[in-house]
Amino acid sequence: IIGVVVGVLALIAILLFAKSIYVVHQAESIIIERLGRFERVLKPGVSFIIPFIDSPRSFQWRMTQIDSNGSIVDTPTNSYRIDLRESVFNFLRQEVFTKDGVVVDVNALMYYHIDDVLKAVYEVDDLQVALSNTAQTQLKEVFGNMTFTQALGSQQQINEHLIKEFAKTFFNWGIHVERMELLDLLPKAQTSQAMKKQMIAERSRRGEFIRSEGNKASMRLG
């Protein structure tokens, strides 16, 4: 019986020890809450907490990776380990209108790192949604102030503008923006077809005008 009791106590001790120790890797943080309230941030190294009273705060996020084929892969994650390294955030494709009424599909990537884990976790209910909504508003504003032709020739300026605007807002959420990259800037299929028809009609009109002028010149010479 004594042996059984000793074994049970040893098992409980091992369980308590496993629950109390956390090894935090380089370039990551863990937020610890005590009975549902913020307690402290664990830095890289070995840390101890009070089992069953302290617990790590989970962080929901969408990890974006670019595979060997250049394809963008988004993976939803829910982890208490917060990555502080430079990462990529994929702003999903959305429709925007240019100044001249062209409907454009826009897709962009943001390279960033988390500067302040407390702000990233506690300042907004859903950081991922907040970032996406801000980007949606900014992209609509930017493209709404230029024609489609201007937009095609101004991608670098658009990237710089987005970095400037995002940096001001995202700083309050613990995010440091490194750079932006517009991936796609494509007119919608129906818009593209309409543009092609317009170009064909314009070429036809010019051809008719040239032929008409040629006939007039021939009549005058005759």
C-alpha cells in the first residue's frame, strides 16, 4: 500500500512540475494569466508558474507562408506561443473601384513583426479582423483616388503609402510594419472584356476616320 501511495504522490509531483515549467524559445513570448487576469509575460528561457491558477493565454492567428512554388498558403493557428520573428500577413483578395470606375481585384502581403505582445493580444478583440478591415478601407481609398492606368504605374507609391498609413494604426496594436507588397492588380473579367471591346471600337473608329480622310484627299486630287 505504501508503495502505491508513494507512486501516486510521485505521479502527482511530476504532473505539477510539468504544469509549472515553461521553456520559452528565442524570438517568442508567452502571456500568463492568473485566474483570467493578466499576470506577466514570459521571456526566452525557463520560467515557472503556479499550476492550475496560472495559465497561458491563447492567441488566434492566421500564419501565411510562401511555398517553393511561390503559392501563398494560409494556416489558422491557436497557440499560446507568440512568434516575434518577421512574418507575413496575407490580405485576402478584394474588389476595389478606381477613379474611372474600373473594378479591380487586389491582393497584398504585409511583412511585419509583433513589437508588443500585450497590445497585440489585449488592445483589440480580434487582431486579424482589425488588420483586414483597416487594409480594406485603405485600399478602397487609395484606388478610389486614381485611374486604373495610374494605379498600374504607381504600385511602388501605393506600397509606400500603405506602409505609412498602416504603421500609424498598427503601432497601437503592437504591430511593426516592415514592408508592403501588392501581388495582383487585375481588372474583373467583365471589366476586362468591356475594356477590350472599347479598345476594338476605338481602333475601328480611328480606322474609319483615316479611310474617310484618305477618300477626301483622293477626291480633292482627282
